[in-house]
Amino acid sequence: DIGLSKPTDEFFKHILECEGYKGEEAFFIDDVEAYHRGAKNNGIETLLFAGEDRDERLREAFSWLSF
């Protein structure tokens, strides 16, 4: 709909602007490694949700939620 797609920097910049957030205020999770590049280029912290230890890394990333 927006004419942009992952992993372009423009995609992530557009989403951040539309939502009113800075990259440092966002967190991106995806299982496709190539998609993380655009997020990181916009200051977004990322988590690659892939590999055998993916569930444990996700729990660690959100341990402050106590789930």
C-alpha cells in the first residue's frame, strides 16, 4: 500500500515517521536476516528470530515482561 518494502531504509524511515517514533524507540523482530539491515540503518534495535535458540533469545529480550 505504501509503495515501499523491507529491507529498504526508506521503508523503516516511513514507518517510524508515520508512527511518530525515533529509531531508538523501536524494536524489530523478524526471521529474515536481510530485513534487519534497513531497521539497523534507522537506529532500530533488532532481534533475529531464527535458529535453535530463538525462543530463549526472545525470552531474554523481553524478560522485563515476566512471561
